[in-house]
Amino acid sequence: MYGLIIEKKTITTSYVALSSERVIGTVEIAAPPTNSGTVYLEGTDGNDVPLISGEWKRFDKVDLSKIKVKGTADDVLTVIGGTW
């Protein structure tokens, strides 16, 4: 069964997963241009991967519980897509 994913995530200064449970989906993750700072994705090597304000990335068939983000407290990310 397919499901829609539409979420707004509030950023903290420590890495937090986009989902607390396993969710496989194809999504676009966007940092709105109104963010005050850069959002960082945790790279597979542990390094920070920047997602600057106004930037977005598409991820195909990924587990959202494995994608961790951090940045300026109270900035946001949008996660839009579905489980297809």
C-alpha cells in the first residue's frame, strides 16, 4: 500500500533522524529560504553535508530513520513524497 509523506521537521543543534521508525520512501527534502542557517545531513562517513537555505534534494527509496539532520535550532525542513 502506498502512503503520502508530508512533514515539517523542526531542526535542533544535535543530529536527529527524520523518522523514529523505519519508513521507506521517495522524498524531496527542502530547507526553506526563510531558515536562518544551514541544515546539515549526516554523511555516510560521519561528516556534515550542507543543505543551504532554499536548497532541496531528492532521495529515492530511502529509509527516513537513517537520515539524520541538525543545524540552527528552530529552523525547519520539509519532507514531501511517498512510499512508492
